[in-house]
Amino acid sequence: RPEGSERSRRYSDASRPSRRRALSRTFLAGAGCGRGANCQQCPSDTFSNAVGARSCNLCRKCEGRFTYLKVCSPISDAECTCKEGYRCSDVSCSRCDRSCGLGKEKTGSGCQACRYGTFNDQPDGSCKNWTVCSENQVLEPGTATKDVVCKPSSDNPTLATTLPTTSPAIPFPIAVPGKNLQMDIIRISLAVAGLLCVAFLLPLCICLSVWQKKKLHAVFKKMQTTPEQSIQEETCSCRFPEEEQGEDQDCGKSTEFRDLLEN
């Protein structure tokens, strides 16, 4: 069949009222047409994203709960998203479900609150785990709608650093000065208290030891005194009348003489 007659038949078919509604399905896209083909741009509200396609596709309509994320063009379809208060059910956003709100997430059976240790700060998001801070470095605790806030790194002496290596090895943490500051303070306090106790108890023990030695020496000395000496000392210690003072003086002299011998 001659090419001219085929082309004229195609135009005549397109001009019929019954074929005008199918214009988007019968005309090729404007880009990528084959040599010698009768290529025309897809009409409004249609598109064709395939090279050399023999038909145009109807554009997607974003109505109801949907709103346009991207409008349709002759070479690409429209993209829809959900209005505020709703969320897409899948990647292609084929359905809009009501958003669960902050602190909740969507499940197969509906919405559920974020469990302890997780949060969701987006109306249509999912629950995420709290940030893990270093020991005693939590600035603000986390909630179902808010993540944990850690202290800035400049105020965090317990952060670990990693040494650079030239070979692919597992890095190990190196503690910076001031790690476990509270434990260091406790250890220093205990050491100072121990030194104070030693400084106080050592002189006391020395004094008690000297006092015990003196006391024992006096007891042993008293035990070594003979009964005769005790009687004589008791006799010498008695008070006599004036006529017996001479004998009393002799007794005192003998006692002094005995003391000199002992010393």
C-alpha cells in the first residue's frame, strides 16, 4: 500500500469525532520519534515517557485527599501526595490514610503510641530510637514526641576518641583526661580521709604505748618491794611524839640511803 494513502487515512481517522477522544492514545510523543514517522506532541492531560511509543497515557488526577506534588507534562506523569492530616500508604502514594500524629506511628491495625525509648516528632512519621548519650551527659530526657538532648561535646569530658590507623583495624577508644570525674573525686576524698585518720591515730597509739609502759613499770616495781621494806616504810611514815623525833630522823636517813642504792 502506498505511503501517501496510509498517511491520509491516519489523518482522516483522527479528524472523525469518534476518534478525537482517543487522540492521546493514537498519537506519538514529540520526542524520540522514528525517522519518517508522523510524530506529534501528546495533547493536554496526557503524556508519554517511552521513546517511540505509539500512544499517550492519561495523566494522574490528584483529587480528594490528594494534592499535586508534581504536575503532569507531555513526557512525565503527575505525582500526588496527601493533604495535611493524612499520609501516603506506600511509596507510590496510591492511598491516603489519616496521620497518627506526634508520638504515634502507623501499624497494620491503626495507630499506636511510641514505646518507651522511642519518639516520633513528625505527624506522619514512624517511631525512632532515642539518641544514646555518654554517662551522665543527658541534658534533656526524651519523650514520645522528642529525642534525648545530650550535652555539647565541649562540656562532655567522657567522650571517647579514635586513634587514626594506616591499616584497616578496629579502632579502640582512648579515654581523655577527666573520665569518670565523680569516681576520681571519691577516690581522692577517701585517700585524704585515710591520711587524716593515720595522722590522728598514730600519735594517740604512741601515747597509749608510753603510758602502758610506765604503768607496767610502776606495777612491777611495787611487786618487787619486800614485806620488810613495806613494814619499815609504813613505820617510818608514822607520826611520833617529839621525844621520838631523833629515831624518826634515823629512819628517814635509812630510807634515803636505800633509795640511793636502788637508783
